[in-house]
Amino acid sequence: MDPFGASAAIFVGTYALIASEKVHRTVAALLGAVAILLIRLLPQEDAFHAVDFNVIFLLMSMMMVVGVLKKTGVFEWLAVKTAKLGRGHPALILALMCGMTGVMSAFLDNVTTVVLTVPMTLFIVRLLKVDPIPFLIGQVLASNIGGTATLIGDPPNIMVGSRAGMDFMQFTSHVAPIAVVLLALYCGGMALFFQPRMKATADLRAALMLESEEGLIKDPRLLRIGLAVLAIIIVGFMFHGALGYEAATVALAGALLLIVLARQEIQQILVEEVEWTSLLFFVGLFIVVEGLVIGGVIARLADAALTLTGGNLTATTLLILWMSGVLSAIVDNIPYTATMLPLVEHLSQSMPAVPLWIALALGADLGGNATIIGASANVVVAGMAERQGYPISFWRFMKWGVPVTLVNLVACTGYLWIRYLVGTGS
């Protein structure tokens, strides 16, 4: 059997199943992985070596930490405090909620963040009797922008950082400057745009201000322990490169420390808080993409990209940025990034690697904002909204997402040009 044709066929078939939603995306990815093994394109041992367990254990560990913190009520407390800071004005509350969501997404992950903040947002908009859709779409766009800022904010970042050999501080130093600027401009733009369009009566605003946040913190002792351990983990992320540890080691050590100190039931945390379906999706996807590498598909695509750009660093970097932005709007940015990792690695053998990796991360993260299926957080929020009686149509999401994405990609083009490409002579 021709390895090139077989690996390409399995990859396309896996993607088709994921896009069709006829079966769960995890089942589709694992079916593709099993097909790779059954046709002996990869021995099982080599297939397991293709799985990036730094990504798997980092995600698992942070899910465990968030699962414990969720029990304290701190996220509900934050939402009510933020709403009161906006003095009951819907447009200002929207901007502040987007800012809070974006910042939280940088240090948790964006899917976890929206799961925690959306219920409280719905509570607030019901009190104010305003349209919840701008709040829901606004928050999920902010979560994807904010998640761009750090290594752990968005799954594509974890994947890129791990493959590129960048530690937390190295990766964050490259993406945080533009992410912070984009989030600030986005939140300010939301406040200005909706100020004349979104009103609440004085009585409803007064009722919101009377809502008490007292009692929302259900377990102060657990909160103190959880925040202390989270701080240790974040500091560990900052220095894990200098210490010689992988980010997953830091996160797993912190998660286990929290479980021991907080006397949590590990079985309950693993069963209820860890999204095993998402982790197994990654496992299957890593193996399917490794099949493309072994089959020679990635090398051929990289050669085609080099031919198209003439090996020019500027052209190649911007091609990766915009291609990632466009394609991540069509397919979920997680499988897209997994596919691109070996291709960018191949390209980096003939030109400076950092601009290529950063272009991939920025394009995949921000391109996911264009459509409702572009990022996992988008799908999660749409599902939560529909269950609460607020369906978000594909086209209404695009009406917001496409302009925001285009502005962000243009800004990233300028950022990449100024920081990495000016003066390179290529």
C-alpha cells in the first residue's frame, strides 16, 4: 500500500467525520489512529511516541486545578463583582465581562473559562432584561483573544510551544504584547459600540446593584489553598525552563499538591472534572498527523509552500498567519494546528523558526473567532446558550466574528512585520 496515499486518505476521512458531526470528534480521531495501526503505517510503539504527553498532562492537570477552584464559588463572586463595577450599565458591564473573561483565559484555558463565566453572565442579563447574545458572543471572542496571550491559554499554544521547544516565559514574551493590545482595543470598542444601543431601566440597574455577593464564596479555606497553589503553578510556569522541567511537570505537581492539601477525592476529580474525551481526541489526532509525516505528505506540502513563497521568510510567515486564520475559521483550530506542526517544523529547517511558530499560534488562535465552529470555546458557548433558550445562529456569530478576526489578523501582520521581519532582507 502506498504510504502517501494511505495516510492522506485516512487524514481526509478523519477530518470528514469530524466535520460531519455524524460521530463524536473523539471517536473520529481514534478511528483514524486505529486505521493507521491496522494498515501498519506505524508500529504501535512509534504511534504512542507520536503523542505529545506534555500537552496531554498539562491540560489534564489544569482541568484538575480548575475543578477544585470551581467548588469555592470564586468565579461567581468575580462575575457579580465585575457587574457591580459597571454600575449596572449594560455596555460597560459587557466590556468588563469581556475583559475579565480574556484575562482569566490567559491563565486557565478558554473553554474552562467560558464554562465558568457564561452562567453568571446569563444571570446578570436576565436581571437587566437585555439581549444576551451580544454578551455571549462578546465573551467567547474575548476568551479566544485573551487565550492567545500565554502558553496555557489556548490548546493550539500548548501544542506550538511544546513542538517549538519554548517554555512558558519564552512563548508568552512573543505573543503577550499583541494579545494584550488586541484585548484592550476589543473591550474598549465593545463599550463604545454598545453604549447607545444597549440600555437598562434605572430600577433594573438598582436591583442589580443590590445583589449580594456575600455567601457566593462557599469554602474560604479551600479558596485560600487553591489560590496559593495556583500562584505556585504560575510562578513555576514562568521559571520551568530555567529549572529544567516541562510545563506539564509543574502543572501536575501543583494539581496533586492541591488535591493533597485540600483533601479532595482524586477519583471524583478525575471523573467529574477532567475532560477525557478532549484528551483522547488529542491522542488520536497526534497519531493521525504522525501518519502524514511518515507518509511523506507533510514534506511535500512544505516543499510546495517554499516553492510558492520562494523561500522568502516574510512571505512564508505571512502565508502561515493568514492561511491559519482562514482555515481555523472553517475547521476547529485544534486539529488544524496539529496538522501544521510538522509542516512548520519542516519549513523551519531552511529559515528562522520563531516567526513561523508565532504566526501559526496567532493565526490559529485568532482565526477561530470568525465562525461558530472555529474554536472549541465557540461550540461550547453555543451549546450552553441553546440549552438556556438563546440559540446563536451561524450567521449572527459570523456577523461579529469575521470583522473582529480580520482586524486582529491585520494587527498581527503589522506586529510580525515590525518585530521579526523588518531588516531581515527576506
